[in-house]
Amino acid sequence: MPSSANPAPQPSAHVALLPSAGMGHLTPFLRLASYLVSLNCHVTLLRPLPVVSSAESLQFSDFLSSHSTVHCLDLHLLPFDPSSANSTDPFFLQFESISRSAPVLLPQLLLPLDPKPSALITDISLASSVAPVSRARLNLPCFVLFTASASMLSFCASFPKTDNISGSPFIDRSTIPPVLRDPNNLFTQQFSNNGATLAATDGVLVNTFDALEPRALAALNRGEVLEGLPRVSAIGPLMPLEKKRGRSAPARARELEWLDGQPERSVVYVSFGSRTALSEAQIKELARGLERSGFRFLWVIKTKVVDKEDKEGLEGLFGDGFMEKVKERGLVVKDWVEQEEILAHGAVAAFVSHCGWNSVTEAAMHGVRVLAWPRIGDQRINAGVVEAAGMGRLLKGWEWGCGGEKVVAGEVVEEALREIMEDASVGACAACVREEAVRAVGVGGSSRESLAGLIEKWSKC
Ligand code: UDP
Ligand code: UDP
């Protein structure tokens, strides 16, 4: 208990956070919230309900039970008819639902607060609906936490202005997600509207660090991407949330115990993130590639976009007695895993990844080399960052649709695995990236200083 002679320090700033849908968006928000608390900020967390996936629901409740000082306000979404929107993706529909509800609900939730927040931070997918309300109704500066790479941000910021598909000067046309060629698609409309709002916000925070994306960050802040863009602050890589310790902590997961029994830097970890399902044909070919390569592997498999619907077992997915043949050196899991702990494990050498940005930053933080196998959205642009940093390689012959409607053969996977596992230069680059990541978030590091600067600014609002 603090003594009267030594009172608890006053919070330095009060920040409200409104995250969007999907683990790729929620995870960095909760990591930022935790970081802000550790820097003595008071945090109000707005929780849109209901959430789409079980993973989000669990992450919110775990976070709140371990961060008792965070004030959570539930934003009960207003009724929304998804049939009127040109998309079937449950996460994009949820972006739309939150965007429509926020202008009505944010004033009801935030105006009564005392003390009042000094800033509101929201997700890029909600920016065009939240930024105007923040300024006009709440009288709050509005910041965006961009949860993908600075390279993707440069594309997003220039997209509305460059008449869509030509892209930013830093982005190769071939890396632009095909969905953006359809102007009527819900995602394209959201992407364009939100990108166009960036210049009207008070600042953009990105989960990256100077040494990983020096060119994109410099271009963004020199006005080379878009004139009038507010300050872009690299504040990453955002650190994982602390896991429960002590008696109520869950038992060590099966995959971690399995990794404990594997030799140092011998295992290929395979995962396509929280919301990317592989086709059955691709699962069979990937299994063949893993089997032919002879490497040890840990494969986290998904066959549905939303976890609640992923109920089938592993039986029958692979054919040809695959599980029996690889049982001495492979583990396949069809469940949520603690990816951070896997990437931190000394037995893991390489990561076959879809290059969701959180996965890339987690690999960077742990010096794990990446075999990039993008599927949708920003993932191909993020894979470009991985290649440019030297910490990984793009799957040879990759094109849009790989792993979806276009199946990559087992032989191609086998060869790519050999190349990534046997190329010492990629391993050395990944180790350097790790050092830079640690430096960026350490005392006096570029990302830590950037966030400290923002907190100081907010504390004066
Ligand atoms: N993740 C995890 N366990 C899983 C699947 C995903 O911990 O079984 C985490 C992963 O570590 C990352 C996030 O979920 O923090 C996924 O975000 P990312 O941007 O990599 O990809 P997305 O799932 O959004 O496509
Ligand atoms: N994005 C954006 N504007 C939007 C919605 C998304 O710039 O209105 C970005 C988002 O940050 C990511 C990419 O577009 O870089 C793909 O979004 P998605 O939600 O598919 O990302 P993921 O599921 O991989 O987290």
C-alpha cells in the first residue's frame, strides 16, 4: 500500500482505445494498452460487442483479468443488416458494423467520463467514421494505430489520391491485393475512405521500427507519400502480453512440451494466422512437402475463417497415412496456440508464414527466419518487407491465389523449405533484425522514445 509520504504517481495521460475486429487488429491494441499502463497512463478500452471469434472473446477477458486498472466500456453494436454490404467476409462486415455504431455510441460512452481522455486511438479500419466524431463531438485529438507495416501505410495513404490501383511510389503494382481492383467491394470502399481520412487525424502510430522499414517511414514523414499526412510514429514491435503465472496458470501447452524435446533450431513452424483457412487440396500438398523435406515441423492448421466454425478433426485431412509417417518428427495442431511462445522457443528455426503483420513483427523480435507465403490483403506487401530486411524469402513462383484456388505442389514446398533452412545468410540477417528490434524498444530506443513523446503531448492536452 502506498504510504502518505510516498503517494502513487499521478497517471501521465488518459487515453481511450477503440480496436477493430479480428485478432490481427485486436492483439496490437491490447499490447499497446498494456504498454501505456506500464508507462503510467490511464487507459479506457472500448470493447465492441459481440465479437466475431472465440479467440477475440478470450483475449479480451484474459487481458481485463490481468489489467485491473484498465477501464473497459462495452460498445454494444447497433443492429446492422450485412446483406446490404458487398462482402461475405465476417471481419470486414464487422468493420462496417463498428463504423456505423461508433458515431452514435462514442459520445454516449466518452462524454460522461471524468477525468476526460486526452486522446482517442482507433484502428485504420474505423478511421473515417471515428475521426470526425472525435474532433466535432468529443473535442478529442484522434490518432490511428496502424496495425500493419509502414509500407502498407504508405500504400493506404496514397490509394485514394492516386486513383486507386496505381499505388504508392514505394509499392510494386504486383503486390497490391486484387480485391482493390473492384471499386464496389466493401473492403475497397472502406480502404479508400479510411485512407482518405488519414490526413485529417492527429497522428499515426505504427507497429514497426525504424531499422525494419527505414525507407517507408522516412518517406511518410517527409511528405513524399502524401502531403499533409500527420506525424507517423514507429512504436513497435509491440511486446506480447504477459502470461498468467502461479497456481491458476494453465498447464504448459502440448506443442511447447513437444518443442522442449526437439534439438536447438531444428523445427519449421507453419501457420497462416488467425483467420486464413487453407483449401483441402493445399493442405494435402503442404503435408507432402513437409514429409518430403525430412525436417521437423510444428503445423497449426485452420480450415475455416472463423474459429467457432472450425469443428472438424484432423482425420482425413491429409490422406496416405501422413500422420503415421511423420509421427517421430512432426506435430499438427488444430487449435489456438501461443504463437509468441513458439517463436521464442529455441527449437524453432524457421516460420512458414502468411505474413500477417503481427506474425512478421513476432518473428523479427525472436530472430526467426521466414518463408513468406502471403494469401490476401497486406500480406504480400509485408512479405516485401521481410525480403528487404533479409530475414526471409518469398515462396518461389508465388502469385495471388497461391494456396487458395491455385495449389502449390509439395515438391515446390520441399525445395523452399530446404533453401530457407540451409541458407545461413538469412539466419544471420534474422539475428540482426532481432537485435535492432530489441534496441528499438529498449531504454533510449527509437520506438520507446516516439511513444514517450506522444504521451508527453497527451499529458498536456
Ligand atoms: N496467433 C496465435 N495463435 C494462433 C494463431 C494466431 O497466437 O493459433 C496470433 C499471432 O501470434 C498474431 C495474431 O494471432 O499475434 C495474428 O495476427 P497476424 O497479423 O499475424 O495475422 P492475421 O491472423 O490477422 O491474419
Ligand atoms: N486496412 C486499411 N483500411 C481499412 C481496412 C484495413 O488500411 O479500412 C488494412 C489493414 O491494416 C491491413 C490490410 O488493410 O493492412 C488488410 O486488412 P485485414 O483486416 O484483412 O488484415 P488482417 O486480417 O490480416 O489483420
